[in-house]
Amino acid sequence: MKNDICAPRRRFLGASLATLALPFIGRSALAQGQTAGWPDRPIKLLVPFAAGGNIDITGRLVASRLSEVLGQQMVVENRVGGSGVVATEAVARSAPDGYTLLWASTNVMAIVPHIVKAPYDSLKDFTPITELGTSPQVLVINSKVPAKTVAEFVAYVKSQPAPIAYGGGGGAGSASNLIMSLFLHRAQLKMTSVSYRGTAPALQDVIAGHIPVTFVPILEAHAQRTNPNVRLLAVSSAKRATPLPDVPSISETYQGFGAVSWTGMLAPAGTPKAIVDRLSSEIIKATKDPKFVSQLSDNGIEPAAEGPEKFAELIASEIPVWGEAVKIAGVKAQK
């Protein structure tokens, strides 16, 4: 029988390849171990803002739905502080095992990092699961202002001898104030900001006639749609909003204008794909349920769940948009 002089070499090569493969096998087994049987204990969903607000309410709707379909309780924890930074950083530093998640919003992902030195990277420190939906804001004016369209309002403001006031609800870095800044920039208007601790008091002063105009979330505006003291002039989304179909979008006057708030779920970077896909699939499925959609609509949210890839694209595209808004508004970054 002829000796196979290559046999020892093949045996050595095979052993070497097997040795090299061990780390990859180990990582694969670890990933499988993380997802096998998940979830087998309660899941924590951190909400960066106080209980009772719109972001908190939508987070609880999603948590309730997921608790039912996953067979484990999803516990909502409102961890307030640092304009949402405290909760967001906590999730970024958590183990990527699917048991600590973030109920994210435009503020913590795309606005706050331009204003404060955030201890997290919105793109690198998280694994996007899915956006839930969007919520536009509404340009609301006092009914005594002689304007029924955006174009007429712009002409009215430009005709005044001195800049008129607007309600900067929520402070300089709030979504409503930044959307107003984007609008003023696009329309080439000069107005004076009056700061309020939230959009609700700003809206009340528009209703009372103390200030002529402000931007407020669609939920607050919708509640005033029959109030004779105000006029809902336009929505900030790129197209008309379902809850207010008769209210035009600003983009109908200024093409390409579009600025909305959004919410969605994030996990720490490195969370196994199987967990991400399961959560994403269940949230997307929920947004096809008429009852759930109705609950979202009641809170001013239009469903827009499209999965991890689309959510990652959204976050990446929104960061420069809101960065530009912060610059236009003249908000000084805190060091």
C-alpha cells in the first residue's frame, strides 16, 4: 500500500482549522444561549420622561401588548433626569441580553446630543428595534389674527412694524420651539420667542390672546379643533395628518418642509438579532391591529413601524436635521 505523505499535513491543517474555529463556535453558542428560552424573566423598558406624558403613554401601550404576546411582564420604569440622558445612558451601558430596553424619542436620539455632551452615541451604542410612529406638531394661531393660510400668516407677520411674539413651549431645545425655528427660517420671518414651561401653557395664552401663535403637539391641537378662539393653520409633517385631514401641511406652501416627533424601541448595541427581530415583528404586528391603531391615534401617533433597518436609517437621517434646527434656533450647547 502506497504511503500518503500528505496525511500528517492534512491532519495538522485540520486540527489547526478546528482550533481557529473555536472562538467563532463559542460566540455562536453564546448568541444561541442568549436567545434560547428568551424571555424567561420580566423585561425592563426604560422611559426617559415622567409618567403621564405622551411618550410614557405610548411606551406603556407597547409594553402591555408585548407582555401579552411574549408571556413575560414588560415593566415600564420612568427614569427621569438630564433631559432624558439618564435613562438613555443606562440602556446604552446595559447587557445586550434583551432584558433592558429603551423607549426612545426624537429628543434623546436626535436633539439632546446637539445640546449637551451626551454620554452615549445615538448610532453606535444602540441596536434599533423599530420605530412605532410619528407625531406632527400644529401651527396654532389666535382667531383674531387675520390669516387663514400659511401664506397669509407669513404676509401678516412681515407687514407688522415690529416682530410679533410666539410661544416657545418647552424651552429653547424643545421640539416645538425647534420646529418653529425651522419654519421661521424657511419663511424668512423674524419673531420674538416667549418661553413657557411646556406647550400647554403656551397654547392657553394663544387661546386667551396674550400671544398670537405657537406650535403644539397634534394631540393638544386636536382637542382645540372646535374652539372659536384659535385656528389650526398647518401641520409640520410632510403630508396631512390623519387626525386632522382638513388641516394643510406646511409643505403645501414650502415644498420639502417636514419635521415630526417620533418614538420607537432601542436595545443596547450587540443585542442578538433573534431578540431584535422578535420584538420588531410583534410591534409591527400590533400596528396592523385596528384596536391598537385606534389607541395610538387617540394619543396623536400615526403608525410607522417598519423594522430595525428602516429605524436605523431614520435615526441617522434625523440627527443632522435637528442639529441644523438647533443652530438656527441659536441654542447654545452645554459643555
